[in-house]
Amino acid sequence: MNSSRPISRSGRFLTGPAPEMTKFSESVSFDYRLWKHDILGSIAHAKMLRKIGLLTQNELDEIVSGLTKIAQRIQSGDFQWDINLEDVHMNIESALVNLTPAGAKLHTGRSRNDQVALDTRMWLREQLVEIDQLLANLQQALLDLGKRHIHVLIPGYTHLQRAQPVYLAHHLIAYVEMFHRDRERMACCFNRTNICPLGSGALAGSTLPLDRKYVATQLGFVDQRGRPRIASNSMDAVSDRDFAMEFCAAAAILGIHLSRLSEDLILWSSNEFGFITN
Amino acid sequence: MNSSRPISRSGRFLTGPAPEMTKFSESVSFDYRLWKHDILGSIAHAKMLRKIGLLTQNELDEIVSGLTKIAQRIQSGDFQWDINLEDVHMNIESALVNLTPAGAKLHTGRSRNDQVALDTRMWLREQLVEIDQLLANLQQALLDLGKRHIHVLIPGYTHLQRAQPVYLAHHLIAYVEMFHRDRERMACCFNRTNICPLGSGALAGSTLPLDRKYVATQLGFVDQRGRPRIASNSMDAVSDRDFAMEFCAAAAILGIHLSRLSEDLILWSSNEFGFITN
Amino acid sequence: MNSSRPISRSGRFLTGPAPEMTKFSESVSFDYRLWKHDILGSIAHAKMLRKIGLLTQNELDEIVSGLTKIAQRIQSGDFQWDINLEDVHMNIESALVNLTPAGAKLHTGRSRNDQVALDTRMWLREQLVEIDQLLANLQQALLDLGKRHIHVLIPGYTHLQRAQPVYLAHHLIAYVEMFHRDRERMACCFNRTNICPLGSGALAGSTLPLDRKYVATQLGFVDQRGRPRIASNSMDAVSDRDFAMEFCAAAAILGIHLSRLSEDLILWSSNEFGFITN
Amino acid sequence: MNSSRPISRSGRFLTGPAPEMTKFSESVSFDYRLWKHDILGSIAHAKMLRKIGLLTQNELDEIVSGLTKIAQRIQSGDFQWDINLEDVHMNIESALVNLTPAGAKLHTGRSRNDQVALDTRMWLREQLVEIDQLLANLQQALLDLGKRHIHVLIPGYTHLQRAQPVYLAHHLIAYVEMFHRDRERMACCFNRTNICPLGSGALAGSTLPLDRKYVATQLGFVDQRGRPRIASNSMDAVSDRDFAMEFCAAAAILGIHLSRLSEDLILWSSNEFGFITN
């Protein structure tokens, strides 16, 4: 089979992709969410390149200042995302190069493959912290509710038939326990997400003397004693997203617990049950 | 709506369930797999009942001896499972009562609700230990294979196009890393599975002075320092199976890693790739 | 349990929902996609209300003219969606009432429950027609490709081992067959989607003399002979979305076929296979 | 990489697979369920081979008589399934060859690939017919129940809050409608399952003058006018199981409807609702 589009002697297409292809392969319409982490990751990477002598101080200053400007423009809704630049990384890099020629050096020792792995991990880390806080609040609210009605007895059900009386607080604390395990699961997931993939390149690492531990520390990829956590194998680091799958599973289990609690509240609010009135 | 089947004045059916209902609600055709854990759990529960004075030594001896006989009959394929007795618990309990009248006391301070939660946790615990060992073997096999071909270079691919050369060992170690995280996930799951639910009763606990920590310790529900781990809330303990969902998710992620490795081997064995020959 | 928020004597909250609740329960941020179908449905409903005498001609004219203006504003990006108005229906209805007092009568004989069921069915119907056309194009492209290389033989594989030679065209036509069944499945789904739920009200129908067949015909809910297709049971019509689940399943199966074709192309484009070159 | 197991000069292993491999790759422990369809399919295939002159009448008689004996042994629980023979097809074929040397000719013009596709389609066809009948019974039972209580009004709920009164019969008929669509879906699935794959061979068809339409007719793969329905493309026929996926989806949707009905009955049977009493 031969392609019917014009190609060069070296075998590459002489024209750009069809509009349908651009639309199909772009991801910026949803991965723009990673902008903050992309910029933070780039600043840390640039500092590291300066540290090992691959950027001058002036270049570093221009890169940091440029990225800061871009961040402000994005935050204020002033940034034009362009699907022809495919993804969040290319959009930001292109804007940076427009601001300063030093921007072109930011790609040194980095590939989009380890960059997107980094951004995804940083984004998920942030979500995990927020979910943990929300669950802690929910647990406290359940405990407070139980305490306010400490002597209230309600029926305990099996197969929705009244079986044995239980304290309302006992029923509510069952959920506190469930959310405790959900928080444990999120913490387990955090532990496997909080590993810095930078330095993996496209898949085979880099021949440059990158200081991977320095970048990891800058970006908070550290263990409880503050020691940097970096990916051990570059092919694994750029190709596996099991931390994201693990999060989806933990979130689904959490969703079941929330749904069960909601169903209790809906039942109790019904005219027939009438446990919740106003 | 009124049922058309004969009922007593107290509102209960005077006849047993229809054969279709028996077939629909039975579980022994698949939960028979829990027999070993059911028997071990019952022996530990009986010892505890003896310890707190609810069984005589003679009764305990007869129960343990009866359960041991039943275990031998099951192992040798000599036990008749009966779907009319619904599940593994009723089948074994019924056989025990046939062997000794003391068997009827085994239900003291226990419900099928906490019993099935116990058995499921014990069964899963065993599977998790076995999976961990199998994964350790697989990691070692990959390391050995990498060592035997320590100088072999193969193409590293992006989008199945040759990108950069990598060592075969580097490629294989990517899987060692993946299976390491899979083992971590199984260990996390073990940690949440290894909690003893006994004492929760049907849902509201028990008024008997059960020694829950004693039973937990007997059955190996202990933390790394040997301290017993028992469920904190009875309603949670009998109604949630999130440890099982967590296992399913971890197993699915493991399955993806195994599938990816298999695809590599299939590709490499093809005539076109030809990396694996004989 | 008593709520701690201020309530009236009739038991209703005296204040609006918390901002978190507004954000949680709004759907306009994604159901705005239904705007075109919502407006078309409203116009047909208004015409029917005119037909049975519940709207004057003047009121109908003002409603149609108002909805047309709103459609233009939405299309030109000039419409302000407001999450405080919860969903696409309330946003459009509210804008209409601002344009003409007649807008308030549009709700006669209709509930948001049958309205959203209608919009969803109309939206999905449109998607199904587009998918069918795209698949027909893809089938034609595969047939054309096969014809252009009518004498080309390639290996047929079992377990990715060369088994028997086959014509490239034979291989490609296997996909034409698969996409034929996918189109059949989409047509089956269309058949169950193309039923008009209007007239079901919130759940119990309406006591007004609605002309359900007239509305259905206006909106193209007709069988192959042009006879109107209307939902038979109001509770079913407002509460079941099985047509959407059926679509998701058919789309997932289609996705597997597309993925399989893609993998073939990726394999054939590899250096090792080399069936596709340039 | 070289295998460490003994191999012949032609590159094949000189010893059989490891016991772990036998256990991993066998399927007879679950595909034994296909035995009846496998035997019916083989009888039809043998008759066709006789029709086109590839079997003598005597050979056909011995094959049919042998397969009939095997069927009787399986039905009476007298057949020894052997996982070393991998699957249901090899188990039955091996038993047949032991009964008559003519059995060895049964494989003519057939591969395990089209054979297993045939058996799976025949098995699913049978299940679909049974499910349809069970759903028809269920619909009738709901209609009968509605009729017996034709004047009974119950609350209609939105968000489990009483909204409008409805007839019990109206509520029940909502399910009759749902099950009607489920039956339609099963019928659509039947339509795509009821296609005979025999003649596809391993993947590339057969050079023998097989009478595919004769076999299809013998096995009931016919349309409503009795015309045979045979697969159009051999690669598609042996490699795609989309009819099975379609069934899984339809069964899942049916499951949701059954679950919803069950939840109604559970709610109505609760002490709080008390709609169902005895």
C-alpha cells in the first residue's frame, strides 16, 4: 500500500495533517487543565538545567519570567489555546519561545513523554490531597451529627426488614469507617503517584548529566523523610499509568460509599420512613 | 397485594420455598470454596466460647473433633453438599449437629453475617499471599532472563516505530517495576482485608462477653507487631466488601501488565520481529 | 434529625441552596449541548398547544419568534448560560419569558421530566444518523482500498504466526462485515430511541387533551410508514434511559472494531512488518 | 533469546507442555457446556461431507452412531473429560476416533476455529430463546397482578417523595414495557447470532466443495423465510465474537430492569411502606 499524499524523498509527508486528523489527535481541549503543573514542572526543570550548567543565569531568568507571564495570562482567561499546537505542553512552549529565544532550550534533556507523565502525576497528587481533606470534613460532619443525637435509636435493617435497634450514631460511624478506608486507599495511591518521572526522556533516559533528585525535590516528590523519589526505569516511567487506574478504582469505591449514604438519607427523608423531618 | 401461598396466623409461609427459589438463592455451588476457612473460623470461635465459659471442655472437644472429621470428608471428596442447605456455612453446621449435639451451640455469639465476612476475608488473604509469591517468582525470572542476555540490545519503540536502542534487560526490568507496584497494591489490599469481623453478629454486635481479640489472634488477624486487628463498627463489618472490590481492581491492573508482557512476547515471536527463535 | 437552616411553617427552606449545592446539582455545563433539540421540541409543543386551543395564534407566534432569537444567540456564542438556572431547559425557558410573557405558558402539559427525555432522544437520534454515515464512508474506503490492490496477497495469522496466505481485500472486507453489524446495531438502537415521550408529564401523564401524535409527527418520531411513535407508559417514558445504555454498548463494540483495525495498520506500518511503506 | 527446552531440528519442542501450561490453556472445564451443540454440529457437518461425496454412507453411519453414543454418555454423567485434550471439541473427537476410525475424517473441511464459533453461536441461540420465554412469562405475571388489583392506587414518587397517585397496574406496566424492549434487544442479538460460520476453516475458508447452505439449513441457521444464513467473510467469522458482547450488554440492561423491579418489591415489603403484606 502506498499513501497517495505528497511525500519527500526521505519518506515524510510534505504537507501537514488533514483538519480531521488535527482535531482527532489534539488533546489541548481537555489537557489544558494541566497548565499549572506544566509550568511548575518547566520552572523546576529549567533551574536544574542552570544548576548543571546547560542554561546561563540570564536564560533561566528569561524562562522563569516568561512562564510566569504565561501563567498569569492563562489564569486571567487571556491565553489563546490552539488545537493546531496539539496539547498543553506545545501551547505553552510555543508561547514561551515567542517571548524569549531561551525558551527553545527548555526542551533540553526532556521529552513530551516524561513531561506529560510528570504533569499527570502532579495534577493527580493535588486532587488526592483535596479529596482527603473533603473526606476528613465529611467524617467530622458525621461524627458531629451522631453526637448531636447521641441517644437516638433507629431500626437496623436486614433486607430492609427491621432486625435490631441501633444507635443512629452507630449507623453513622459505619460510614466514618468506610471513608477512613477510602482515605487509606487514596493515601496508597498518593504513594505510588508521588514519584518523579523526569529524566526518562522519550523512553531511554538521557545522556546528559541531569540532576534528577534535585528536580524531584524541587517539585515535592519526596518521601516522609524528605528524600527524593525518582522513577527507577525510564521505559516504565513513560509508558505506565497504573497510578491513574488505581485512582479510578479507589474513586469508584468511594463513589459506592457515597451512594449508599445518599440512599440512606433519601430513604429516611421519605414520607414512609420519616426519620428526617423539618 | 396479598400472597396466594398458605400462611400461618403469624404471617409466615406454612410451606418451604419453591424449588426455583431454592435454586436461585443457594450459594453453596460456589461458596463451597470457603470450607477450609469456615472450619478454621469455627474452631477458633469454639475455643473462644470455651475460654469465656460458654462451652464445656467436652463440648469443645466434640466440636473440634467433628469439624476435623468434616474437613477430612470434604478434602477426600466424600462430603455431600446440599443446595437445600443454601450455603457452605449451613452445610457444615448441619453436618456437625448430626455428629454431635454440641454443634448446635456453635452458633452462640455468631451470625451468618459475620461468619461469611470472616470466611471471605480469610480466603482472600490466602489468595493475596499466593499471588505475591507468584509475582516474586515472575520478577526473578525476568531478572534472570535479563542477566543471561546482559549485552543484548533491542529497538525501543514509540507507536511501534523504532525510536532508540535499549538493552533487553532494561525493557524487562520495566516489568519488574510494574509487578513491584502490583505487589504493593496487593499488600495494601491485604492490610485492609486482614481485619477480623467476628463479634459483629447480624449487624448490631453481641451482648455476650465475647473475647474478640482472642479469636482474631487465633486466626492470624494481627498487625506486624502481633497485635489483634478487629473491626471497629459492626454495621460496617457485616455490610461492606470494599476489600474485595479493591482486590478486583488490583487484579485487573495486574492483568493489564501481564497482557502487555504477553503481547511483547507474541510480537517478538512473530516471523516479522523474530527476536525470539529456537 | 432536624435541619439547622431557616424554614417556613410549611416546611420549606426560606433561603436558596448553598453555592456548593448549586454547583453540584447544575447540569447546564454539559447539557447545554441539547439546546437545539430543546428549542425544536418546544416549538413543536407550542404548535400542538395552539392546535388544541391552549395558546392563541399570537402567543404561538411570540414563542416561536422568541425561541428562534434564542437559537441565533446560542449559535453565535452570544448566550449567557447560568448555572443558577440549573439546566439547559430552565436557561432557555427563562430567556424566553424575558422576551415574551407568552413564554410562561410553554410549560403547559409538559414537565422537565418528559422534556429532558425528549431532548436526549432527539440528540442521540442525530448522533446515530451521523455515525451511520461515517461508517458507510469507512466501509467504502476499505472496499476502494481492497479494489486498488486486488491481487495483493498478505499472510493470514493465527496467534501472530503466519498461517495461510489471504488477499489483502479479503482481510479488509472482514472489517466491512464488522462495520455492517455495527451499523445494524446502531439502527436497532435508533429504532428504540425514536419514540416520543412528550405527554408523560412528571410521571403520571396529563389530564389535558394533548395531541401526542401530532407532536411526535412534527418531530420526526415516525415509523417507516410515517405513523407516529409515542411512548405507551408515562412512568417508563420518564424514568428509563435504556436506549442510551444500548448506544453506549454498541459504541463500545464499534470501538473494539476500530481499535482492531488500527492495530493492524500500526503493525503493518512497523519496520518489521513493512506492509505499509511510502 | 533461546528456549532451554529440548527442541528438534525443525524447531519444535520434543516434549509436551508443562503441567502448568496444560492447566492454563485448557478450556474443557468450562466449555464442556457446549457438548450438545458440538455433537449436533458434527452430525450436520458429517451429513454434508456425505452429500458431497467425501464420506461413504457407512462412514457417516458410524460417525452418527458414535456421536450419539457419546452424547448419551455425557448426558448420563458417564463421560470422562480430560484436560490434556484441552477443549470440548478435542475430547469428543478423541472419543469418536476411539469408537470408529471414520471419526478421523470428521475434521475434513473444518477447523477448530469455525467449530468453536459454530458451537458458541448455537449455545447462545438456545439461551436467547429461553430468556425470551422467561421474559414473556414475567410480563404476563405482571399483567395478571395488575389486573387482579385493577382499582388499587399507589403513590408515584419523584426522588422517593410522593408526587402523584398512579394505578398499581400503571406502575407494573412500566416494567412490561421495559421487558418488551429487553426482548427486542435479545431478538436483535439473535438475528446477528443466527449465522453459520462453518466453512471458514482456520481463517481462509476451504478449497473443498463444501455445501455451506446445506449445513446451515440442517442446523437451523435460516431466516424467517427459511433461507440459509451463512457468514460472508471467513476471517470475520472465526475472529469476531461481537454477538457475544452484544448479548452481555443486553443482559446487563435486562439486569438493571430486574434489579429496579426487585428494589420496588423490597421497598413495598418494608414495614415503613407496607404496600405488600400477608
